[in-house]
Amino acid sequence: MGTTQRTGVRTEQGAKRIRAYLGGRLVADTTRPLLVWEVPYYPTYYIPLSDVRAELVEEGPGRHSPSRGDATAYTVKVDGAQAEGAASRYEESPVEELRDLVRLKWDAMDAWFEEDEEVFVHPRDPHTRVDVLASSRHVRVEVGGVTVAESGSPRLLFETGLPVRYYLPKPHVRMDLLQPSDTVTRCPYKGEATYWSVLVNGTVHEDLAWSYPTPLPESGQAAGLVCFYDEKVDVYVDGVLQERPKTHF
């Protein structure tokens, strides 16, 4: 892992085989991805030009990045499928490692694979770890002064860079106060989550709780348990009110 001193861009040579597909056609296949942290939370894959199988049709100037320089935008074409603006190159980047690489826009591709496992939302950060641990701490959750969950057997989920999350068995949650939501989110480490809003004192608190019915293997111990946004509720652990964390959520 390295950080270019002049630009402050953090990069790391990846070891996983990375594949991207568009319209069921292979766009890129590499075992030499470069991970580039464009934002602090997760990396982006940059792929050697020689490992791109699709045709790249130049569109013109792309976005300027203060750290990576001026990009050239490309349309990706492969066997009749195409995505405009789906690729970019920084051929004169102050970050030398980027000059012979292609950045494929994650959402423009239909599917991404790390080795033979499909990955959703964004690439996995190799420095992010998820641990789900059984606990005997007493956890109580209040919304608007009403206890909506209370358990002496929570599972605590520790994820790098995020506050501890308290996952509680459904029998220990006031499910009568929870209203199923249409919201669904995906996490590359935990899988697909479904949500509930919470109704207390006549007020609906939107998408306040969630669960992973069938999580990915690394988060399997959280399956079917209910978690609340600590940022938006009052959580008491062993009788002590916890400070609400400040996160991008």
C-alpha cells in the first residue's frame, strides 16, 4: 500500500481476479487490479488497459480530479452492448500508476466479480473486517422514550470504521411497533438488508431498523436479527446511555 506524496492518493496493488460484465459480455478480466481510494470509505478498481476486453470509444474530456488530474471519458462497447461515459483514463495523471489503467464506472456495469463471487455496491476494502460476536451485555433501545427492544443476548457487529452495531433477536424486539418498509440496501460485506419504520406515540420514524435475512458468510451470525440506527435512537448498554455516534448515515 502506498500514498503518493505530492497528490495524497492512496493506492494498493490488488491480488484478486476482478471481472466486469455488461449485457452479459465480459468487459474486463484482470489479476492485476490497482485499488485507488478516491473516497476514504472504500477503494475503486483501476484495470490495466491490456486486460480490458471491450472496445473503448473516446468521447472527449471527462471529469477533473484535483489529485488524479484530467480524465478522458470513453463509451464502453462489447458485442452490441454499450454504456456511455462508463470508462475513463488519466493518461497524464500526476499519479504515475494510473496512466496505463482504465477506471470502469461501477454502476455502469451489470455485474462485478472478485474471483468467482459477485460483489455488490462497491469493491471490498481489504483492510475492512467484520466480526459478529455473541454477547451477554444488556442492551435496551428507546425511540421517543418508548422501549422498542431489550435483550440480554445481543450479537455485536464490529465493522472497521463504523460504530459497534447491536443486533437483537426478534423475540426481544417490539415487532408490533415496526412497520415493514420497501427500502432495500446492499453491503459488500454483509449482503442485502430489509428495513422497518418504527411507529411510536403516533409518529412514524422512517427506516429506523434493519435486518439481513440471508447475510453473506462472513456476517452469518447476524442472520435474521434486528438492528437500529444508533445515530437516531437511544441505546442503553448495561444501563448506561450511549453517546449517539456521528457517521455518514
